[in-house]
Amino acid sequence: MPSQSELTDNEDPSPLPPIISCNPRVKLEAEQVSLSNFKLRKERDAKRQISDREHQRDPNYPLRITWHPTKLLIEINNSVIVRKLRICNASSRLLYIKSGRFTNEAGRLGAGWCCLDRNRFLLAPGIVADISIKATPRDFAPIASAKMSLQLTAAHMRDVAVAYFEVPIIVKFLKHIPPETEEDA
């Protein structure tokens, strides 16, 4: 390799070091590798996973709420219906409760749904709060009944811990008109 002084004007100096060192490790052949090492690693990893599952930590302050009634049974006819759901904090710390969305969109075919009053509130241990659920009927319902649920979110005041609860709602539409089929026409 030419030295720096021997470079001509049209050549650029190389960014690589002038000496390239070889890999100092000895090359292993396939016959030199033992499969027992891999088997031992797999067994150790499996034992660790089992022990980790057995010793999972319980939260110091678990999130617990109760509600009454346990299932909301609603019959919808011509008038707007408002039902109350009582929520109680069964935890030992303050909880923020947020009423979320309604799951299973089949119930929206026969009525419009919303939660009245407050959407998010703070509950002390043992204190009760009410959530009002309002159902506005549509002109007719293509289904006779539906199963829905109201999602509630609970969280400690400053913790990242969050729990989700679902309150089941069973709805019967009294203004049910079945859709017409080709045989009916």
C-alpha cells in the first residue's frame, strides 16, 4: 500500500485504517458444537416462564366497582326512556369512573343511546353515584331484541392502572316491524 507521500494528485486518501485485523476468535466447526447446551437453555427458559406465572404480583390497590342493577332490562315503545345505573366504589382508594361507549351496535337499529349528566366523576371508597342512560326510540325497529353493554373505565387518581367493566343491557323493541322478504311481496 502506498504511503501518504506517494499518493498522486488524482487519488483520494482511503477512509479505512491502513491495517485490517483478522478476527481473533477460533473458527468452530459443526462437529464441535454440542446440542446439549441448547437443550439446557430451553429447559431453563421453560422453568423461568412457569415460575414467573406462579409468582405474578397482585396489585396493591385492586380496582373494584359494583353496580346495581347487574343487568339493565329495557323495553322500548314510543316514549323516551331514562334508566339509572348506580355505581359504587368497592376499592380502598379514590377512583375516577368514566362512562364510555355502548358496544354491539345492534341496539342502535331501534333506538338512539346516550349517557346523561356527568361523563366522568370521582368516587371515594363506599360512595355511590348514578349514571342516567337515555334511549330515544326510532320510528320502527328492524330487530325484536338486542344485547348491548355499557363500557365503564375505572382508574386510580394518579396511577396508570386502568380497569374496564361492561354493564350488560338487554333491550326489547315493542315497535318491531320485521323486514319484508320476497315471499311477502
